[in-house]
Amino acid sequence: MQNPPAPARRSLLKVLAAAPAVSVIGGAVTAAPAHAAPAPVVAGGAAAPASTAPGLLAAPGIVKALPAEYFTVRGTNAEARFDGFGDTGALTPADRFFVRNHTSTPVLDAADWRLTLWGDGLHGRAPVHFTYGQLRDLPSVTRTALIECAGNGRSLYASQQGEPATGTAWTLGAVGAARWRGVRLSDVLRRAGIARDAVDLLPRGLDDPYVSGGLDHGRVRRPLPVAKAFDDVILAYEMNGEPLPYDHGHPVRLVVPSWVGIASIKWLGDIEVSTRPLTSPWSTDWYRLFGPAHPEGGSAPISRQTLKSAYQLPFGATLEAGRVHRLTGRAWSALAPVRKVEVSTDGGAHWRRAELRDTPRRDGWVRWSVPWRPRTTGPVTLLSRTTDTAGNVQPERAVHNTQGYLFNAVVRHPVTVV
């Protein structure tokens, strides 16, 4: 670690900104060199557009291949097809994991990377730096956790409730579970000399500044309370046993279990440590709840995600009558472990419990299944709902907000029996 003289806050910001029969339906650490699959690079270290080879989707600024059978491109983002999870296990493979980018994936070299902690919340107030190797030398932890975009399910406000919302029209695939390995953020903060009166952190990524409506909002950054940082947050450098892929934060990202995905800043570059509350456009303009059902001027910045369940089955799928189908899906809650999943194959007139195929745990999801033999033909609405151990139950209708965050209603899943 190095401790250079502390520049003024404005000057430091400028310096940091410049740094680089049954039918299955659905279904002790030492420093290590960084390695990742080669990726095309364009000027400024950003990712080149993905290949447009047959069967692959083109997404500006995303490095990895995006097979059409597994992804839907939404602007600078790639949504995973939820029905494509049927042949995966409890963890989402990196090549199936959704991508949420504000701009483009930066292609960064771990050997040149460093993390800077700075601000009046550090003893001495001098910036402190960690290299990739120094982080790898610290005691590591491994956590299995979901990352889910706050807007996952946003399009269902309009299609299911008739209440449109602004933003990326995610269906249900802006979520994934991975085994993350890295360093406790609390350990890094202690080594950096965090002060007792520090209250907020402001982690910031190394992707390009986000420009919208002609306004430059700067690099993606969002306040994180010190209390949460000392609870369960890690600086992750591995995903499912491999170095982080470029699109998922290489070389180092935050993983903030149970919180909305924007909190898990990718391509982490610096963290301001402050003795006063901090803000950014990602906590004032976005990631708050606005609308008639919420306080005038908007809610407090959202933190925890909510609970959901869904079938691993395409919307509008066709199923054969008189045959037993094993319907499969996933259920999760950021509020408590899942206790049960109930399903309805008649639009909600009757409910029965599904079989859970995984042991429910904090910050994860469970796979579930249920047999169904449809006896008559025609359109059918399938439903599933999660109940967690804290007593939270998916409601029939989500409370609308204008930006479409935290959709948690029971999903109405249409199929046709023939």
C-alpha cells in the first residue's frame, strides 16, 4: 500500500476520473496472475461490438458471445433468457449471465489495475492504494449470491398490470447466481485506516462516463453505507472459480448480497470514504421510487431487492394435452430464504406446493418442479408464488413506480394446451 500526499478533493476527483414420458419443461491464498479470454479492443480500452456470426446477437460494447438461444439484447445490455436456465444448475454459468452496462465493457489489465481509497473518512485522509496482487494476498472468502437488476421484471408493469414504466424493458432474465471469491471489503477498509466516524462509501467503476440527454453524469457510482460494507460485501476477483470475465467486472468488482444490482459496482476503481452522507445520480435521480403510491419527491434510495418466482418455460409455449409435463422454475427472495413455492395451473383457482430441489439459503435461489397433466385444450395461465421464511409472499399486483423497479407480483405465464 502507498500513502502519497493528499490532494484537494476536487483535484483528486480529476485524477481518479482520468484513470483507466415425462416431458421436462424448462428444466491460504497466494498472488495469482490475471488471465482471461482475449477480447477485441477499441480505442480507450472499451470492448468492441460482439460478433455478428450466425446465431450470435450484436450488442454494442459487450465482449462475450451472445447466442440468440440464451440472450435478448436490450440496448447496451444483454438479458438472459429465463427459459434458457433449465439446463443449468444452481449457479449461472458466466457465459449465460446477464450483462448490465451503462456504456461499454472496459477491457482492463489486472497487472495495471489498482484500487484507491480516499476521503475524510480515513485516518490521515491520505489516499491508500491496493494492487491486484495485494488484494490476492489478503485472506479470501467465497460467497454464493444472486445479482439482480433493480428493474428486473420492469416490462411486466405494462404487459401484466397496464402501468408502463420507463427504462430497459427487462422481462425476468436480469438475474443470475454465482460463486464469488474475493476479499472482505471490511478487511480492506480496516487496512486503509477507516475512521470511527465514517458513515458512507462511494464506490466508482472504471467504465466510460454515462451521458444521457446531453448531460455527462460521470462514471457509475452509488453510495454504500459503512454498516452494509462491514456486513457481507466483498471485493470479488473470481466468478464460479475463474477470474472475472470482462463483462462481469474484471479485474475486481463489488458484490453486495441481497441489494439491487447497481450496488455491486463493476470494474471497481476507487472508493470515497466519508464522514457525511454521500449522493450520486444513481441515488438521487434513479434507483428511488417515484409515483402516486410513494412519498412526494420520491422514496429513499432503494437497497434490498424483493422476491420472485418464475417458470423456466417460454411465454406462449405449447404443451400437449393428456401427457405429464414436469414444470420447472426458480424462486428467490432477497429478504429471507425461500420457505415454499406454490403453483397454479388454472389461473389461480387452485394452488399446490412445488417440490424444492435445493436447500433454501440466504442470498440464493431454489429450483423447483411440479408435475402437470393438462386434460383439456386451450389457453392456460400458469402462476407461481414464493413465500419466504420471514413471511413475505408475492402479491397479486406490484406497487407501481414510474421507473419500474422491484416488480414482485405473481407472474401470469400464458401457455397453450393442444
